[in-house]
Amino acid sequence: MPQQTPEYIHVEKPTIEQLTGMGWQYIEGNWDNPAITERDNFKQVLLTQRLKAAIKRINLDDNGNPWLDDIQVQTAVSQLERLGANKLMEANQAATELLLKGTTVLGQDGKQHTVHFIEFNPEYWQHNDFLVINQYRLDPPWATGNRGFIVPDIVLLVNGIPLVVIECKSPNLDNPITEAIQDLLKYSNQRGSSQPEGAEKLFHYNLLMIAASRGRAAAGTIGANYEHYVEWKDTIPSPQGEIAAQLGVSELNSRQTLIAGMLNPANLIDILHNFTLFKTSGGRTIKIVPRYQQYRAVHKALHRLQHNQTRAQHGTDDQRGGIIWHTQGSGKSLTMVYLIRKIRTIPELRRFKIVVVTDRRDLERQLADTAVLTGEPLQKAKKVRTLENYLQQPGAGLVFGMIQKFKGGEDSEEEAEIEPIPKNLNPSENILVLIDEAHRSHAKTLHTNLLEALPNCVRIGFTGTPIVKAAKKTTLQIFGSFIDEYNIRKSQEDKVTLPIIYEGLEARGTVTQGDDLDQLFEIIFADKTPEERALIKAKYATKTQVGEARELIKAKAKSMLFHYIERILAGGFKAQVVASTRLAAVRYQEAFVEAQREIVQQLEHRAPILQSLDAEALELRDAETRFFAQALPHLEIIRKLEFATVISGDKGDDPSWKKWTDKSQQEINIEKFKKSLDQDCLAILIVKNMLLTGFDAPLEQVLYLDRSLKEYELLQAIARVNRVYNDKKTEGLVVDYYGVDIAAALSVYENVDTELALFDIRAELPKLRDRHQQVMALFTEKGCTIDDVDACVDLLRDERLRVEFNDCFKDFLNTLDTILPRPEARQPYNFVRDAKKIGFIKKAVADLYRDEKLNIVSAKEKVRALIDQYIESQGIDPKVPPIDIMSLDFKTHVQRHSSIKAQAAEMEFAARHHINVNYEEDPVYYRNLSERLTEILESLADNWEAKVEALRKYIEQIQAGRTTNETGLDPKTQMPFLNILGEHSQKPLPELAQATVEIVEHIRQEVKRINWSNQIIQEDLRKWIAGYLDEHDLVSYEQLEEVADKLVQLATRNRDNLMV
């Protein structure tokens, strides 16, 4: 019977009950007997008897009879057990391929025949075996006895194959989902530990890793980081109300929804079969499973395809298509791939010819590369006549066609004349046309011709932006109604995309609309005299000339690079610049190199002065000096920054442009850009039109605009920065150097969702004030001010209040980071000043209460640097941990506290920390210390003077250290082992002391071995100790393994002392 903990009662048990209600068989796990979970031993991952039975059951001959004998079944199982891959991702990919495609065995006819491990046919999926086991003990290869095993809370097995691992956490924890993910990463050896922590083989077959608490759950895959674990918010094909009624609740919570939506047996099989992909990005393999909106959209589209009327049946228009509107960054292109893949598994839809239409080469390439994963040959049509040929061919097929060609390449604004496609080229009803970015392509000539050429086809339009009002009627006439909608608001709520902060020219103190050239020159060349500005202005009469002007580009590039270094570089992110013309894009690259050189020279020149300024002095300096002070620690990376232009080529181009127009070099630069800064220093890409759609680079955080963008082009471009990357990237930024009228550009859209497309940075100021007030109220409502550090620190003794404080302060700092270095961060409310003071309080609280959760490192680089400088100005090094109890200065440090409560707290928490840190070195000794501390605190309670005196004497005893007792054993190297033996043995003390000397001497020789960390060596030592204890009859037979395990663990903890 599992322990009745909050974790079991509120998470594990109801999860199992919901699973069994959906048809999963349940076996209660057992840590002592592997046979209960149908295994020969705890190292076994596959339930081979179930697997063998399932293989025979689902692999039938033409007459519906099993045809595999035991030898053939064992051959298939062996293929699944021996994957031939060392790395987890490689093994998982190999296992997934076997599960999807099966393996081959030699038949009685001498030919190779395919054997499947899972029945994927929707008509027969019930032939699979669905089993849930909780408390699923698994021993890693190095585990021995009852040491080193892992116990995932719940494992879901299909035909004896573990596809899902669920880790449950108590709702009483501060961050249960994060802690559950941490355990999952530990179990699968994905935490980056130098030594193996888990049983990696369990995850060779894994489809889903799920972190669950009482009301929330999030799912990820092998290789996923914390931020990639997401909730599943739909129960398709069953209505959520129906599931809620079955569970007896009024509304489903996140955990219940995920279980119903992902772990319903039919859905789980479907996700594995049709929605699981691997792709390579930035040099690493990524495993992908669908998000709920992708899964929902595919099933809604399939329902229309299978059940709605054709054109002939309806009499006027085909009713089987529609529009899928999934906002940019939410995986729209993958939804296309999932739909194609799913269609090919449905018998009545396999005969469809699928035509994918796009109007961008880079988007076509992205979709095509991804669609290779469907396993179907692609027919790419780069010319209208080639497309015409593919379309008129009868039967199924997968065709990719460009809908638009431009004169002069993708960066040209002029459309080429397009040859028409003959009408009624293919009248088949079994043609599905998938049109990417349908909102902007549907009025094009080729698009219209295409639909006339395929008059009876199904049309599904995909769009990542809302529909323009003026085009809505036409769009709906061509495609039909919406199949599925997933808007910006929803994607941000789900944390699938990030909010985008817009910093317009008016917010930057520059011009709007790009029209007021006088104002533009005034701002950009503010350092010039009026006469110099007039001369520069006279050279440039048009906006095109302005956009290409070297002086202007030089000034803007310098401003952008300052912004990049000040706002983006510290997080390790990258940037993109949208230039007005191809020439401007080339000149920008040159200007960035020049600006970089100037900044490096300035940093080298100013370094001695900057290094001499403390936080207070720096605060009085001008903004430029503060910028260089902030940039100085990053000097080496600034030296290495690279900049590249990506533009299309033309016959009349300057030969020097070749490095920017060559396709192969562009691919190289794009791959370099997608790598982290510590891998590749290509930090900024400059484009005109290219890479504004279909370009996915999660490392990109800021887009600098220097040309006019409108409607879909604007929404497409800004979405480059909304991709999730890690916890440091909390928003994307769009910085406007042209003067785009955002309100006008977005007003053409039907849906108010565009209000969330961009957040004006000025709108962040009220949010900053609110968050500032929230964190200040934690103190003021309790009668404290942040100037009274001791009172604030004493107030935060309450651990729950510390958690609330930490959350509020983190939100405040994140918003402050967004505003900095704008002057509003300092005036009139002086948020920076208060952030520094509260940061100092946080450091004091973290030190006093030894609370590592309050480490200021959670703040972003920019604000953390400000706070660190302030803390240093107060005579404290923020990088130095709290003073240790064993320090000679500890007594003096305690006396510095003016409050007697603070003195008591310093000693109490220093003692607790000392015990916790050193506990494993001598568990018995430190357990006794802990009990004595508890006795002092409880007996003296509010008698502060007596408590301080008792704690002082208690600390002095700890500092004095353990003295040699009557045994004469060394307190550091021998006594810890004697203490363990003394807890488990009834033998006289002298006999135990002699045994300790002999055991420790043997241990000393073993731990000195170079390969001591090898688990086999440690197991040999454990066996020797168990033998010694048994031979000398020191402990009972039942305790031999337990005591031997404890002594080996003690040897590991004390290795440094034992090697002296």
C-alpha cells in the first residue's frame, strides 16, 4: 500500500483512477519484488511476456491467424532491446522508428516479413495492451542491492513497452511542476551531471515525460528543457463537459485535461503514430510531439474532409475545406505536416493528391524539409509548366508549388507576369490544396488560376495572422469558414509564444512616419552643429536616399549596436535588422563592423577610469559612461561579434555582394545565427525581405526596423522574435528606426487579437509602477520601510512571506529590465534606487536565513549588475556566500547585528546550514546536533537574551569540534564510521573501535584509486565490508547490506579526508 502522502492522495492516486477509467489496467508497484510488476529483475525495462503476447496477437496472416513462432517473436524482441545507440536521443530515435515501422524476421518461406510491436490501425487499436504501474522501481546498471535505484511515480506501458513516465509532486511545494521536471531529467540522465543519476534505458522508448501536481500538468519529450514542457488544453474528440461529468467535477483542471487529451489510449497511439517527429536544428536533434492546438486542428480538418459535402453534392461550393488560423510561432507549418501524415494513414484519404502552395522560397524549403518526415516523395514545382504537369497526373502524390515569382528575386517589389494554368486541368474531387498564408496569396493570379484548374479540389488555407477586413469576404468565399483558431492571446497564455515589446520612434524621442526628415536629422545628428546638419540634409532629398545614406546608416547602426549590447547581449541572444533596400542592407553590415571597432576602442581607452568607479559614483555619471561601464565585462565577446547580410542577388550586383547573395553562404550564415553566442558569434543578420517569414530562430530576441512594413508583412516580421528559448528570454523586442504607424498598420484587421501583437514599451511603465507597489506593500503593510533593513530582514523570517517576496521582486525586476536603460526607470519614481535597496535586503535575507532560493542570480544580467554594484558599495561582496559558522570572524559578525533577534537568527540559521551541508559526512553526529538545536529553540522560545546566550555556547561547542573520546579514534576520519556501526551493533565499544580501524584502513586504500567513482569498484568495496561485518558477527545478517551501503556512502562523502 503506497504511503498516504499529499503527493499520493492528491496527484498519484487520482491520476491512476482517471487512467483506469479510460481503460488502462493497473498494477500496484512493489520495491522489493520485481515479479509483481512482471519482471525478472529491477534492471529489466520491457515487460517481455506482455510484449511477446502482443506481438503474436497483432501480427496476423491473411486469414486472421497468428503466424509467428516463439523464435521469430524472440528475434523481434531482441531487435527492440538492442538498439545499437549509445546516446539517449539516438536510442530514442531508433526505438521510435522500430515502433512505427516494425522490424523484419525470416519467415517459413525464406523471405523477410515485417513484424509490428504496436497495432496502429484505428479499427483494431484495442488489440494493444494498456498497463499503468505506479512506484515503478528501476535499477540503473550500476545499482546494487537496495542502493542507487530510481522510482518514477507512474509508468504507462503499451504492449509492455514504457511509453510514458509521469512524475507527481505534492501541491504543498512552491514549484511542484519544476521539481517534477527536475526528477524526470534526473531519471533520464539529462541534468548534465558528471556521474550517471538515472536509468536511461527506461527512456529509450519514451514518447512523453509528464510533470504533474494536483491541478496542473505539463508534458515534454526527450531533450526538452523546462520551458518546453507545456500543458494540453483540449480533450478532442470527447467534449470536455462529458469528461468532467465522468469524473464528477464541474470543470476539468489542467492535469485532468492532459490525461484525457493525451493519455486516452486511442489518442496516445495516434500521437505516437502520426504526430511524432525528429528534426535537426542548430546542430542538434530535436524530438517533437504536437501541441494541443495542432492535434485539434488536424482532427477538425479530417472531420470535414471525411464528412462534409463535395462541390457536386453541395451544388455550388466544396464544403470540405476551410481556414486554420494559428498565430505565428505556434507551429503552423508542422500542423501541415501532421495533417499530411495523418491523411496517409486513413484508407479513404490515401488516394488524395496533396498540393502544398507557398509564396516564399524559404517557407517552401522549411515545409519541404519538414515534410520529408512523412516519408512520401516530394514533387517540387519551380515553374508553372512543371506544376501544371504534376497537377494533371492522375492518382495520389505530394506536390509543392510556388505561387509567386518576383523580378530580381525575393527582395524585388515587382511581380513577374505569370503564365495561366488551363482551367479544369484536373476535375478530380480527390485533390487537397493546402495554401500557406492564405490571407495574402488568395488574390494572386496564379492562385486564382490554380483553383480554376482544380475546380473540385478541397481548399484548406493556413494563416498565421488575422484576416484583413477588406479581404475577409473573398477569403471565406474561397476557403470556407474557420476550421480552427489559435490566436495571439491564447499562444501567450500557453507560453507557446512570448509577448513582443514595441519601442517606437516617438518613445525613443525620434520621429514618426519616416516623413519628417528635418526632425530625423535633428535627432540622429544631434551631436552635429546646425551647419553640419544642413550640409548632410542637402545631400539626401528622398526617403530612398535617406534609407541608403551612409551617414544615416552609420548613425543608426551605432545606435542599434549600443542597444544590442545594453539590452540583449548579456542574455546571449541575437538580432535581426530590416533595411529599406538591398544596398542599405549591405551598408548596414559595413556600418556595424565600424561601430564595433569604435566601441572596442572606447572600452579599452576608458577601462582604467570605469574600473575605478563605484556604484554611487557611476550613478552620477552620464548615460554614455554608464553604458560603457555595463559593456566593459563583455569586452571580449564584443570583440568577436560578427554581422552578416542576407539578400537575393541580381545580374547587375557589385561583385563584392556575392558573399551576401550566394545561397550556400546564406545557409552557412543562417546556421551560424541559430547557434548560441558561445558557439558562434554571428550576432546580427541584416535583411530586406528575406527571412521575414518562415524563419525560426529562437535565439533572436530583437528586430530593428528601418523600413515601412504593413499588415501581414508587419505581423510576420515581428513574429521572428516571439519564439520561446529559455527562462532568460521573457519577451521579444521590436525597435523602430523608421516610424511605422502601428495603429494604422494593424487597423485593417478584423480581429482585436492584434492588440496583443505588440505591447508599446510605454505601456510597460504602469506595469512597472504596479509591480513596484506590490513589492513595497509587502513591507509597508507590516509597518516597515526598505530603509530599515533590520526590520525588513526580521519580517522575512517567515518562509511563506519570503516565497511571496521572491515572486513579487522577480516580477518587478523583469519589468524593470524591460524599461532599462530608459530614463523613466530612474525618474520620477526612482525604481532603480528602490530595486538596489530591496536587492540588498534580499541578499541580507538570503545570507541570514541561508535561503538559496533568494539568490539574486535569478535576476537578469542588467538589473543584477546594478544591484551587485550597490551591494558592493555597502561593503559586501555579492559573490561571497554567507559567513561560515566555523569562521574565526563568526562571533564578531554576529555581534554586528544591532537587533538581538537578528543575532539569534544568524546563529540559528548558520547552525542549521552547517548541519545540512555536513550531515552526510557523519549522519549520527549531526543528527544529535540538530536535536540539541531544536531543544534550545523550543525550550527558550521568546526569551531572546537566554536564547542568544544558549546559542552562543552551542556554536562554541560546534567550533571546538569533536574531540577524541576514550576509543582514541580520529574524529574526522574514523568516528563517523564508528557512529554508524554503533547504531546497528550491540558489540562492546572497544570491539567496534578495533573493527572501525580495520575497515577504515581498507577503505583508505580503495578511495585512493584513480577510478574510485566507477560503480563496479564501489560495489566490490560494499561486498568486502559486508563480508567483514558478517565474518566478525558485528551486525545481524538482515542488516549486512544496509550497513555496508551506509559505510560506502560515508566513504564517498569523506574521500578527501581519507586520502590525506
